[in-house]
Amino acid sequence: MRYIAVFPTLTLAQKASRLLRNDNIAAEVVKVDSSRTRRGCSWGVAFDEEAIFSVRMIFSNKSIPEREIIKE
């Protein structure tokens, strides 16, 4: 199973993806369908379920504000 961290812009999703890859976490920038999020269409970063704790810590430490994290 994978999760998607949702961001308001493509630029922020790309930055988040780079941060995760720098920590050896497989991450992929994806377009998130508007029906999957609370705020309409967005961009996201998909990653494996096992990395959820590390992802949250990285985003928190680097002040990367995800809108939400959804299961894929």
C-alpha cells in the first residue's frame, strides 16, 4: 500500500519529493484527482506505507506543509 502527501502546488510537491529521495525514501510526484482531496485538484508525493513515520518527521523538520496524507 502507498500513501500520498498532498500539496497545493507542483513546486512544493517536487521539493518534498527531493527531500524524501535525499533520505533514501522512494518518492514519486503524482497528480491527485480532485475527487480524492478535500480542496480539489492538487499535486502529491506518493511513498510506501512503511515510510510514513519518516516522511512525517522529514516534512516537520523541514517545515514542509502538506495539506493531508491519503491512502492510495
